[in-house]
Amino acid sequence: MSAEGVAISGTTHETFTINSDAADDEDAWLTFERGGLTNASLKWDSTNDRFDLNFPLIVSASLDVTGTFTADYVGIGTSPGAPYLLNVAADSYLQGTTYLGTTSTYFNTSGNLQMGG
């Protein structure tokens, strides 16, 4: 690991702090070098108070979302019916077949679908 040319052998603490001397309006990020390919990064966007990733995020357990959830692709588990949950507490957009419970309980739509409750 290196930080601006300084070699770091590791840490013995339970936390790893990045940019501890920063003001609230300063961005910070982790960059993963990928040779000649585009580097992967996890960036703290201080202007919008959020994390930005420049590659897809795979979650292999439950993902609970409160607020607006926007994604180009959502894959739950490795196959339909896998025991992973997607809990959305606000508006959401799902494209393709959405399974509810098991692979034998699903709905599929190619047009508009509105549900009220």
C-alpha cells in the first residue's frame, strides 16, 4: 500500500481513516490500480454528501435501501429465488422479471404497471 509515495506496512487498529485533516468540503477516494485498464475507485463526493463508485457494486447479502434508489442494473443473488432480499422504502424501477418469494411466484410486464396500496 502506498500513500503519495510513502510505503505503509499495515495497521493494527480496527479503523482506517482517510483524510483525517480535511474540511467538510473536500473529496476523498480509494483507487484500485488496474494496469492499462480504467482504475476502479470509491469516492466520497463532499458536494453531494455521497459515495460514488465508477464500477458496478455487487452485494452478496441483504441490501436495505431507504430513500430513492437508482441503478442501471440490479441483480439479486446468483439465480432467481436465491435467498437475498431487496427492501425498497421509496420509489423504485425494476426491469425484467421480478420474483416475489420463489421462482414460481413472479410477475412479468412489457408495458406500464401501476400498483397502489
